[in-house]
Amino acid sequence: MAQDTQPRADLELRQQQVEQATTEWWQELNALYPRLQHSPLPRTEWFERGSRAGIADVRHWLVAFNRPMLERDDGFAIILPNTVVHELCHLAAYALHGTCGHDPAWRSVMEAVGFTPKRTHDLDITGLPGVQRRWRYRCSCGDVYVSTTRHNRIQQGKAIYRCTRCNDPLTR
């Protein structure tokens, strides 16, 4: 399914809006958690490949966002503000609690700023650079999609994968 994309000038405007939102949401987190005032505003960067909408890097104190996804209208709607807040909450949870990941500390920070803690987005990632094709398999609870690597291992008889919900083997 083809997604609507924006011309270059609009992409630059969208990037500026995401960078501005990053600053504003970091200030909001600072107001909620005064201990964060000792942590600098994270850098904002962009990456060009993959299915992730954003990344938080605590070692380099930055948040990064998927530029090709930002070009799409549906991607822009997810990145701003959901992904911005999601990634900033990772940094805040690290600064406040020393933890990384989608743990209770991160979930509590997400809820404190009024967002539902959700690990992944629901966007159609078809056509994004660096995204593997997904293969549909089935189990007793429905359809499951696997990467090309896993699909090839199944087809060659080198591996059997099971559904993480019902534990049934995946079949074509």
C-alpha cells in the first residue's frame, strides 16, 4: 500500500516541529520531575532505515527518529507526539531510576505525562528502507508475521518457531 509522502520543504518543517516538540516535552518532564533539571536537553538526530519510529540512546543522551517514516502522513502522526514522548520517557526513566527498557519505571513516567505506555507502533511499514519483507504464518490464535530470515529457516527445515501467545508451531 502506497503512503502519502511530503515534498522536501514539508519534511524539513516536520523535522523542525519534532525538534521543537522534543524541547517542549523535555521541559514538561522537567516540570514534573525536578531532578531532571540536572540532565541536559537530549540531542535530536535522524536515521534513514528500519521499522522503528524512534530510538533513545542513554549513553549519548539523544533521541533519534525515522526520517522516511516522518515523510509519510501516518508516520508523522505517530512520531509527533507519541514517539517523541515515548523516547524522552526512556531518558527520564534512566535519569530518575537508572533503568532502561519498557519497565515499570518507564511506564510510570509515560503515564505521568498522560500517555499510554505502548512498546510499538501499528504503522504499515511496507516500503520503508531497510525493512525486511514479512511472511504470514498461522497458529491457533490467528496470523503471525515472521521475517524473511525466519521464513527461510522454516522452509529449509532448520527451525520450528512457535507462537508466543499460544505456543503452537507456526504453519503456512
